[in-house]
Amino acid sequence: MKRRSLLLSFCIAASAGAVSLAPGTANADPQTSVALTIGGGGADLRTSPRPVFHLGGWADILFFRNRESDMALGPYLSVDTAAFDTFHVGGGLSWLLPLGSPVLVVSGGALAQKSAFGWEPALQTSLFFGSRSFNFHSVYGFAIGGFVQGRLGVGGLDGTRQADVVGGLQVDVAILGLPFVLLYQGLRGRPATIR
């Protein structure tokens, strides 16, 4: 009898533990976006300021968002160039703040930049204002809007510190690909009907 009650207690405790440790269903699916950034600004602001053309790529994945009105947080990666004579690669954290229909994404992180001064560690901050959809059927959400980025070198080996400010348009690569999809579908002709 004592053995049976001990076994029953163990089974109840194990069942309760299994139920409490079982993963629940999470509604907040991650949403990712990849975009082309294009614009202009000023580079070498600490030494000899000059206007520059900016071209780059931005990719992020945002978590904790169930619908368009929710905030989100997640990592980003960026690769870009200013006037094709500097190269920046970095990453950090993005925080999406919904403002109704448009959103504000505040990002900050670290990067490595290669310029006439050599390789240099730097800090980067970015503001994005525009449309960032929430896709209820997939993990990919479109993003299009304006951005402003600031980069500040924290000291290269020779003691220089580059500072840049750029801004422009951030366009989702999926949006850029839509004309090619339309052209392909047009050249392909009518789809075959299923009988």
C-alpha cells in the first residue's frame, strides 16, 4: 500500500512537471526584412568634410510582435559604402515603435569601417521612419521608408576617428523584385488549368 501511494505521488508529480515544462504556443512569430539603402550625406566630418553617395544593405529580424500595433525588438546586420571608398559592416539591436500606420525603428550597434584611415572600430545609430508590414502568413514583412544613420569611429590604430552622417531611402528587396516577377509571369503566358 505504501509503495502504491509513493508510485501514485511520483506519477502525479511527474505529470505536473511535464505539463508545466511543456512549451506553449507562442503567437509572436519573428518577422524578417532585407532592404537596399540608397542616399547621400557627409563623410569625414572630423577631418575634411565631403559629400558622399551612400549604398548599402540592411537585414533584420524582429521578435515579440503579434500585430502591426505591437513593439518589436531584434538584431540587425548592415553592410554599406560611402562614395565607394569606405566600407562598413556591422550589427546591433533594432527596436520597432509603432506610431499608428508608420513605424519608427531605432537601431544602434557596432561596426568595423575601412577607409583612407585604415580599419577602425565604430559605433552606429540609425532611425527608420516608414512602413513596416506585419505578415500574418509568413515570417517576411515588407519595409519601405526613409532613414538617417550616424557613424562615429572610436579610434583607429593611428588615433583617427571618422564621423559620417547619411540619409536616404530604404527599399525592401522584395519590392525591388516585383517588376521581374511580373515580367516573368507575363512572358510565361496563361497558367495551365487543372481539370
